[in-house]
Amino acid sequence: MAGARGLGSAKRGTGAWRAERVTAIALVPLTLWLVISLVALGGADRAAFVGWLGRPLDAFLTILLLLAVFRHTALGLQVVIEDYVHSAAKAPLLIVTHLSCFAICVAGVLAVLSILFAR
């Protein structure tokens, strides 16, 4: 009986799958909070928005939202690239995707922190 020993499951990948599910679940209440907060701000001016974002709880939740959004985005794009790119461009695309998501997330977090601590 010939079998393919040692082949099959790569014994990895469940961490990324789980992280994608956890970030998706975290995004539900965080997105609802953001939508409700922005609706409550209504036609507020820039000063009111900066005042809102300058409150510690709102800044903390915004940072959590940024972390969850960009981690979820990186994981989702990774799946798309792994499934549909079958060339030498796969590895560079994965690197650029993850670095881009990381850089944009860091920029957002720094922006929130600068508003929070500028007060």
C-alpha cells in the first residue's frame, strides 16, 4: 500500500485563520462604536472632532480599531495573494502588502496619539 507519508497538511496556517476570525469579531463592536460616535458628532467642526478624539477612551478604541482593521486587511490580502498569484511575484507582493498595512496602521496610531497628547 503506497501512501504519501509526510505530505498533506502543512501543520500551519491555523494561526492566521484564527487571527482573521478574531479581528473580524473585534471589528463588529468597534465599527458600531465608530459609526454611532460619528453620527453623534454630526456636523461638528474640526475642533469638536479633535476634542472627541482627544478623550482617552475614544483614542484607545480608535487605536484598537486601527490595529484590527489593518491586521484583518493584511491577513485577507495575504489569502488572496496566496490563492491567486502563482508566479515569482508572490513573495514580494506579500512583503509589500504586510509592510504597507503596517506603515499605514502606525501612521494612524501616531496621528491619534499626537492628538491625544497634544492637549
